[in-house]
Amino acid sequence: MQIGFIGLGNMGGPMAANLARAGHVVTGFDLSVEVPDGVLAAQSAQDAVRDAEVVITMLPSGAILRDVAAQVLPAMRAGTILCDCSTVDVASARDVAAEAQAKGIGALDAPVSGGVGGAAAGTLTFMVGGPPEVFGRVTPLFDVMGSKTVLCGDAGAGQAAKLCNNMILGITMIGTCEAFALASKLGLDAARLFDVVSTSSGSSWSVNTYCPVPGVGPTTPADNDYRPGFAAELMLKDLRLAQDAATGAGADTPLGAMAADLYASFVEAEGGRGRDFSAMLPRFLARAHGQLND
């Protein structure tokens, strides 16, 4: 299949490389990084999409997605597909899908879960919004880049699922870090607490798979000085997107709002930028009961 790929950073680069290794002809473009091995280099976003049957984007924000869509949709042929794998606001996803459909171009919003490791290993989870018939045409590509794909509904549903998932993740990671920090201050061994919680009612992905304590449970970024698998600033971005969505939908999400505030303090005032989102644990370990955010 002829694929145009725009956005070849930490996530997009490995995804494009996996598609090329699977035998697809991938033409890539990025403003700031080189194309990975096996991917053909385009001189512009428009050049990357001219002969493509499917165009995949992996971009930092909804504003950039809108800008890129304005550039590439006029260069795409009717009957082709725009598949956006960025994590952006629901409104941007729906608006870009409507613009594509008006030009006879299929559109999917397909944000991912699994981080840089999952992108490299081809084990991402895709949460997809869009028409079933368009989804079916792109499914073979999802199967190369990931291990699980769920069609969540119409345009914007993939983004909605991603934001809800990551709101849960942010909340549970904060709770996990608080509990292990409390255990430490109570003199309880972290490994013993892990043995209890990971098989009890407090278990969660944040505990069982991504434990924030070094040397406890499976290997995680905590065992690598909290170098990011999923950076705290990206968690903050997703939590803020979830709060924007909650405001627009009139949904009451007090824990989501509190998680966004805590990650904002961590990233913007407490040295959390560039650290894994699980580095909330040393943050709580260093703080006293009732200490206010600075």
C-alpha cells in the first residue's frame, strides 16, 4: 500500500518504520526530524500525500492537525483516507473529519496507547472513530503498528476514548504514588505492599504493570531514573484535553480536574518536565502532610 506519513517524532517515526518493514511504500515528512530507515523522504507535507492511498498523521496538537489538514486535503485524491493518530481535542478531530468527507476523502481519528515502547514494538492500542467501511480498509495497517484496535464509534469517538482512558490513568497513578509514599512514611516495605495491592482490590495498571517504585514489580521507567516512557507533560496535555471535553459536555469530573492541577504543578513548577509521569512518587515522598503547592 502507498502510505503518506506526516509527523515522524518519537511515536510517528517507529510507526512509519514498522509499516515500511512490513512491505508498504511509506513516504514521510517532518519539519524537524529525519525520516527513519526504509521511509522515503518528501520535501513537503503535500508531496508526502500525492500518491498515497492512506495518509497517517501523528501531530502535537489540534491546531497543528487543522493546519496540516488544510495543506494536505487539497493534494489528496477522492477515495483516499486520512487517518490521524494524534491525541487532540474532540472538536478538532470532528472538524477535520467533516472537511475530509466534504472532499470525498475517508477520515479516521485513531489515537494510540502504549507509548514509545509500544510504537517501536508494534504493540500499540488504537482507539478509532469513523465509518466502519473506512476503518476496515485501514485495519491491516493498524495490525502492523499495534496489537489491539477498537472501533469506538463515529468521528471523534477515538479521541473521546483516549481522553477518558488517560484521565483514569492520571488519577490512578496519583493514587498509586500517594499510597506508596504513605507506606514509606509508615515504615512499610514497598515490595510487600506491591505483593498485597497487585492481587487485591487496589490493583490497577498503574500498580501491576507500571509500578512507580524502583525495583518493585515489572521493569518500568522508575528503574531508569524516571526517564520517560510517557512524559509528565504529555499526561498534563491529555488531562487538560479531558477537562476541556468535560466542560464542553457539561460533565462533572472533580478527580480529573484535581489530577490536571497536580500534574500542572509538577510539570510547570516542580521540575517534572522531561520526567516520566510516574515520577509523582518522589514528588510525594519529598512533601509533608498538608503541604500546599508552591
